[in-house]
Amino acid sequence: MEIEKYQIDAHNEKLTAAHQQRFSFAASENAKVEEVITKLIKFQIAIPSWALGTGGTRFGRFSGGGEPRSLEEKIEDVGLLHKLNQSSGAISLHIPWDIPTDYDAIKSLATHHGLRFDAMNSNTFQDQADQKLSYKFGSLQHVDKGVRQQAIDHNIEVIRQGVALGSDALTVWLADGSCFPGQLNFRKAFQNTLESLEEIYAALPDAWKVFVEYKAFEPNFYSTTVGDWGQSLLYASKLGPKAYTLVDLGHHLPNANIEQIVSLLLMEGKLGGFHFNDSKYGDDDLTAGSMKPYQLFLIFNELVEGMDAKGIDHATGLGWMIDASHNVKDPLEDLLQSVEAIMISYTQALLVDREALNIAQQENDVVRCQEILQDAFRTDVRAIVQEARLRTGGAAQPVQLYRGLKVRENLISNRGLKTVATGL
Ligand code: PSV
Ligand code: MN
């Protein structure tokens, strides 16, 4: 299914008057509004190919119907999102879930939908049917060089596939670790992992980056070999200038100060990419901004401050991606909500009066500091985000139009009710 321009125009027309009123008010309140809109138009958030179907939990999975059955259909789904919000212009693939059969055809399908290929993700956390050696006790950390080599070769193969698609980054997330005290020699596990990553790093093409994603726990519950930002930064620093840390919001221990982590990684020039989601307890993979919108804003506040301090282009300097899972919502509606929440937080961070904040910080005026941040956070910026979307041909209200056009019903009638997307 494709959404046609006339359908978007008809939807927008009905909402124009109300929008104009809200936008004029927002513009009258914010002198920087045009500058902000230019940034919003450039800012694109990649959609993970594995989040287009129902995720499920270890207790079960309730299919929503009409899930994409192939890489082509996944690209079509991201195309639908991008058509509606004009802010999802990239897809991130996970190998071997998404191996293309015809690279040129896949590339031109993506181009047709206005999409580029974001970071490629390797998978050494599951065993595949045709795999010789098992990852039950780890992959790049494994005590057996044979297993490590198999995982290294897989990552190099993923780079090769990414090159064929025009991607320029590899994300390595390892489930490696241990479930019980004494199971693993931490130092040897780290050294094996580093040696393995060095081999992968050596295979990176010139303009490529590798992102080392950390996670505190799960599926290993005693130790994780890339368990936190410190360990990831150690690997990234030892590997070299093409290696960076990737922050997934759900991969921290409870109450971690993620905004401070982000600030310091940026200061060190080692923050490479982001996986957005939200959580209450662990790696819940919920819709971005659905639980802790203030935290999302504070993270963006540090991102904007840190990127500006280093002259980093907001849109292209880092890899921006959603990494969520959908158990009870329509995945496409959920992704539209996540993108909207991210754009709102980014806009609010752009509105922070940095000059005033610097002065207040310098004067230890704690009350004023809080007022400045919360003034931005409490600003209703939805009309500004909507204006940016409208100027690029998107829908005034993406979820509303998605429902109005009966997109899910259409997908179910084309693909069937009991389809299962590849992935988690
Ligand atoms: C692991 O929890 C993770 O966040 C990694 O990014 C994976 O690649 C992704 O989820 C999908 O399983
Ligand atoms: Mn992730």
C-alpha cells in the first residue's frame, strides 16, 4: 500500500485553520522558530526493521496482523511512516533477519520511498539453523577461538552487505556475559572481545564507523561483557577513531543519569549513536517519551548543548534510531508516536535559552537554572513540529490519517492476518 499526496492534502486542508492559529501563537512566543524548523526538517530518525512486527515477550506473542513478510514489505512500511511524518527517512537492518537477495532492487525500492540505510546490525546473540558453532556461551568473548572467528566473520559479512546497500556504520550489540559468578574470567572475556573487535574494526571501509552498544543485563544476568558506557568507551578508545559508543536508553541500571553519560561521551568525541525507547523497569522497549518525557528532554538538552559545543551537525553527526518493541499497540502507530515524542523533545531542547542558562550556572542560581530548563520543557511545541512536517509534505496528524486511511486494515487484507515479521 502507498499513501498518495492527494490523500495527505485532503487531510491537511481540514486541519489548516486550527493549525495556523496554534502555530502563529507558538511563533509569536519563540524568536528562534524558523531556525528550529530548519533543523527539524533535516532531523531524521531511523526505523529498525525488527520493530515493524509484534515483538512479544518470553511469555507469548499476540500478532497484530498484516506484519511485513519480507525485507521489501519492511521497507514499504517504513515508507508509509516517512510519507506521513517526513522524519523517518532511514531504515536499520538486522542480519541475518534482513539479507537482501537483489541489492539493486532493494536500493531502488528504498530510494523510491525516500529512505537510506542506517547502521547495519549484526546478530551473534542467536544461533541460526545453518550455523556450525553455538553462541550459547558467548560470541566475540568465547573461550574457543573457533566460535570467536565465526562471530568475527559474521560481522565482516554484515559490513560487506552494508557496503552493497550504501550504509556506513555497523552496530555491534553482544549478548555475551555470564549468568553465574565464577562462570567467566572477566579479564579474559574482555581481552577476547577486544581482539575480536579489532579484527572487525580492521575490516571497516574508510568512511565507516562501528558502534559498540552496551547493556547492563539480559540475556545474561550476572555479568555482561559490554555492560555499561565505561566498558563500551574502553573498547571504543582502544579500537580507534572509527569506533564509538552507542547509547540505548533501556540498557542502564535503574535511575542511571543518562543525560550525564551522554554529555561526557560527547565531550570525549565518542558518542556515535542512539537507540530511543522508554522503560519503567528494565529494557522495556516502550514508546519513546511514554514514561519519562522529562528525561528524554534532559537527554536532548545535553545532546544539543554538547553537539553545538563541538560544532557537530545535529542531523548527520550521530546515528539516530528507535529501538522499541510492540506487544499491545499497532507497531506503525507506536513508531509514529515515538518519532513525534523525539521531535518534541528535540524541539524543546532547541528552545532552551542557553545564554541565560550559562549565566545562571555561573552564578550558582539553582532556581533560575531549573526555571530555564522547565520553561522550555513546558512549552507546547507540537504546532512547531507539525509546521515542519507540513512544509515537507507530511500529514498534519499522522496517526489520525493512518487510521482514517485504514492502513492496518489494508495491510491485513494484502498480507493476511497471521503474518509474522522476521526478528524478535
Ligand atoms: C538488544 O537489547 C538491542 O537493544 C540491540 O540493539 C539489538 O540489536 C536489538 O535490541 C534488537 O534485538
Ligand atoms: Mn538497542
